[in-house]
Amino acid sequence: METTFLAIAVLFGLGLYIILTHKNLIKIAMGIGVMESAIILLFIVFSYRPGGTAPILDVDAQAYDLIVDPIPQALSLTAIVIGAGTTALMLALIIKIYNRYNTLYIDEIKELKG
């Protein structure tokens, strides 16, 4: 389980590294996508229960301890939808910036603007 958390931390750190070190807007958008994926994986890891069953209860069900919590699964689906919308908005803004300044590099946009 520790290796899973380590892999998620590395994935999140990789996305953060991409955002902080690259000046290309497309690469920054990709870094944000990598960080979103790490968060979704964290939700999935938190909702895992060994030997767990679906959260459908019978009247006679005695194994309440083995039921998987559906809230992290719902949060994961919500995060995927919000991530798709955020990515679409970022790419639309990047296209507008490219059409106006003919570049995708933040430093060149700052020079042209000022």
C-alpha cells in the first residue's frame, strides 16, 4: 500500500514539476492533467477495501464491514468530469492566446504584451 501512495506522490510531483519548469502553455495544461490523474488515483486508493462488495444492502446482509464506500467513487467520477471541462477551457484559452500572439511561450507573450 505504501508503494501505491509513493507512486501517486511521484505522479503528482511530476505534474507539479512540469507546471513549474516549462514555459509552453500546452505542456502546462498537460501537467495539470497529470496532477488531476494523481488526485483521482488517490480517491480510488482510499475507496479500496480488500474483499469488499458492492454497496447494495439486503435485509439479511450481515457483512456491513465488507461494503465498499461509494462516496470516493462518486467523487472520482465528478473529478473526471470537472477535469474534462477544465482541460477543454484551458485548451480553448490557449488557442485564443495563440491566435492573438502567435506563440505558446509565456516569456514571449509577456514581451509582446508589454
